[in-house]
Amino acid sequence: MKEISPGSPEFAEVKARFERLMDAASEDVVIREKLTEDSFRQFCATILTRVAEQMGYIIHNATEFVRDMKWAASEGWRQGVTKARENRLRPRA
Amino acid sequence: MRYLTDFRRLNMADLIASLMGALRKQNPAITAPDADKLQRQLENEIAKQQPPTIAFIGLTGVGKTSTVNTLFNHDLPVSHTRPCTTLPTPVSGELYEFTGAKGDLIVYDMPGLGEDEDTDEKYYAMYRDILPRVDVAVWVINVPNRQVAPIQQAIRRLRAELGDAQVNKIVVAASMADRIEPYNWVPGANIPSKEQDEHLEDYLSSISERIAKVLTLRSGGIVAYSNTKRYQLERLMRQIVESAPPERAWLFGEVADVADVRELIDPRFLQYIEQASLPPRR
């Protein structure tokens, strides 16, 4: 296939699909970050609750103290996706 | 141009500090020495976690080893493997500890179904044995193979014998997306052509409909990806993390090292996009 350049008739179509793919990949990265952090927090909650109990403490609402309120409100995640899209169009520093 | 968000790895030290702060605030009875002890225990538990364990199932040649490299090792020229001695060796297939760019991974490389009835039965017994030992299993078929009946049957049997929790670890993915007709991958942009996109959509629709009868598909459906073109690798990695047990998923985040698709995009194409995205001059 020949090189696609702005003069190519299919440039607009290729550009649109390319940008959609990059946006989707950025969203996948942001979601993976969230899943990774949520998982780590959950892991910590389980360990801390168990160890605290062995030491004679009862931890109440373990899942509450591990929740990052930013993520819990979903705004942080949405902002992350929006920021990823903005970064797509911003030149690398 | 960035065009793709860079994955931010966990800042564990900061996270642990903030968790301990929140814990003490909500549980003021915990003394300072006890809080220190709690934190040390937590850090010990983190350090002694077994590496993430993943099974790749598929016929020879579908790209299982390449997939391990492009997801966990993309900066290293060769994969460093050694026999795994900490887990039982499967009857067939290969088990190895893999040292990727960011950390260790335990990989079960297992043969796929559909070549012979007798070996299929033997391989099925292996899946039944291995599935409870892994965090995630990725079942790979290669585009444009549409023979999913053996996979359907195996998943149905595994669900009946092992239960939903084990089967829900399975991610089905289609490798070699760039090899779909009419073989005219767009150079420069490094994306499928419009015709390839349409054929991929049709292909994925066909196999998804059948796989969905036996397995709940991940968000985004079955991923068609390419190791050679680094196409849709972030989607596949996301589905792997989604499928892992909730308290183990973070380990995949730690060792993931997904090959960067941007390295295969022609800088001139990126310049064209940049220029086309600028507002028109007055």
C-alpha cells in the first residue's frame, strides 16, 4: 500500500481511524492503571485487617480506608481518560 | 507526539504511606509501634508474593511466546527463561519462569485443541489441572481461524467440573490480526486498512457470538491483536488484568511491559496528523 499523506484521498479516513485507535488504547491504559491500583489497595486491606486482628485490633470498614476518594467518585478516572485524549494532541515535551 | 498515555506504575511507597495514615486516622486505638509493625508485615507480604502466573493455551504457531514477549518483555532482545521449580510441572506443555523487563512471571505454555481426538482429551486433563494454579489463562487462536467448537466444548466441561471462578480467568484472544485479507496493512500509520478492519469486525463478530455461549466476554469483546504490528496490545493487557483475581491483578500491572506501538508509526505520518489537527490560519 502506498504512503498515506495529506494529499491522499484516504487520508481523512485513515486519520480518523488512527485517532480512534489511539484514544481507545489510551483509555485501556488508564483503566489498567485504575484496576492495578484498586487491586493493590484491596490486597493491602486484606493483609492489614488480618495482621491487625492477630495483634488484637479489629479494623472496621477496611474497604473504606483503602478507597481513594478521587477514584471512588469516578471523577478521577474520567479526568484520566479526558487527559489522555488531550495528551494525544499535545506535542511531546 | 505522545498519542498514547504512558502507563504509570504503582508508587507503592506513597500508597502504603497514605493507607497507613488513613488506617490510623480511622482506628486511633492503634499505637505508633503497632502501626510500624503492621506496615512492616504488609511490606513483607508484598515482597513474598508469588510472581503472577499465566497460562497461554493455543496451537503451535499461534504466537504464544511472542505474545509473552510483547506484553512483558518488549525492551529485551531475547526472553530469559529457566525451568520453574516451584510449581508442579504439567504432564505436557512447558512451564517456565520468565524474567521480563519489569519482573518475574510464571508461564504455562499449553497446547491447543483440534488436532487429534486422543491428544485433545489429554490436553483437556491438563487444562483442568493447571487452571486452578494460574491467575489468568489466555486462549489464543490465530486470525482467521474460526474453529472454536473445541474451545467451546472445553470451556463448557471446565465450567461443569471446576466452577465459574476458574473459568472466569480465561481470556480468549485472536493473534496475527495483520494477516487478515486483503493483507494491505497501512504502512506509516501502522493500522489495518479499511477492508481489513471490516473483515476483522466480521471475524470477531462470528467467533464472539459462539464463544459468548460458554464464556462471559471481557469489556471490548474478543481482542484481535498483532505482536508484529503491536496492534491492540494495550487492550489485551487490560483484559488480562481484568481477569486476574482482584487481589492479584496488581502483580500483572507491576510486571507488564507492553511493546510500544508508537515505535512502529512513521514520524512523517505523525507530522501529517499534527498539521491536519492544527486550527486553520486566519
